[in-house]
Amino acid sequence: MGEAPAVQRGARLTRGARRAQLLLAARDVFAAQGYHAAAMDDIAEKAGVSKPVLYQHFPGKLELYQALLTTYADELVASVERAITTTTDNQKRVEAAVGAYFDFVAGEGQAYRLVFESDMRAQPEAAAVVDGALSRCIDAIAEVVTVDSGLDTARAKLLAVGLVGLSQITARYWLDSDQGVPRDEAVALMSGLAWRGLSALPLVSEER
């Protein structure tokens, strides 16, 4: 999701386009104010629509927030899945997976704060979305580890959790430290660290 399109109040949009516009406006308001301080009035004003139009698409603030959170959580999962399925070179997979987290936290509109740092993070509805997304990332990586190394599910998942944790924490630190290290160098450093451990695992093809 990029910049919200400039739309005059009352302009006719398709339902899908209007929903996307409202989600972008909500992203900016929630990221700036947090869930509890944000008001539907603020989101409607940001989107350039009346409050009734906003309520036609989302019955309440919680539903709007959950839709936004789900959208960005799904984008993160899709990015990680692409990273590990677009190549069979395992070193490049690791670098792409780490890079996916760096790109997510550096993405437009501070969407990562909605996923990882929201004041709603402790609420069951929000936690379920975030935890589900992390589990899907872990499962996708663990599946590749299992296929390539022959490790059982428990061990493959442990390694996958390590890679996800490394990627997520270092990417957020990198962003909050004013990106003193260029993005590509930071990704290379962290993926190199992870690859030195993962490359020590025997490949199934090498054992045959």
C-alpha cells in the first residue's frame, strides 16, 4: 500500500478503491496517534470523506484497525514467502528473507509499528493476527529447512524462529538507529551471520 490517492470529498470511487483509500488514511492516523487516541473523525478527515461513508465500509474503529493490521501482516508473510520460493539458492534465500524484514520496517507509513509496536498489541484480537503472521513466516522457513536438511519439524522450526527473530529485531533496531548502516550492507551483515550457522547443516542431497 502506497500513498493515499488525492480524492475530493464526495468523489465517486469503486468500493475496492474507496476501501483502499480509507485503509491508507487509517494507517497514517493509527501510526501517528496510536489506536486508543485515534478517532474515526480523524480518519474520515484524513481520507477526505464523511463519517457515514467511513462507517459504510467499517462498522467501528476496532474492525477498521483489524482490517488494516491483517492487510499488513499478510503483506509481511507474502514478502517472506516470496523471498524463499523465488530461488533454490539457500544463501540467497536467507539474504532475501532478512531483506524482507528490513524492507517491511522501512516501508512507507510506518506500517511495521501497527504490527509490532501498537498500543493494541496486548489485545487478543490484535495478538492473534500478529502471532498468526509470525507463525506463517516461521512455518514457511521451517518447511524449506526440513526439505533441504532433513531435520525434523521441531528442530527446523527452532532454526526458523531464530532467523525470524534475528531479522525482525535487527531490522527494527536498524530503523530506530537512524539507519547509520546502509540497508544493503545491514542486510548483508545479518544474513551473513545467519548463513554461517545454517550453511553448516548437511543437505539431504549431500547425504545420498
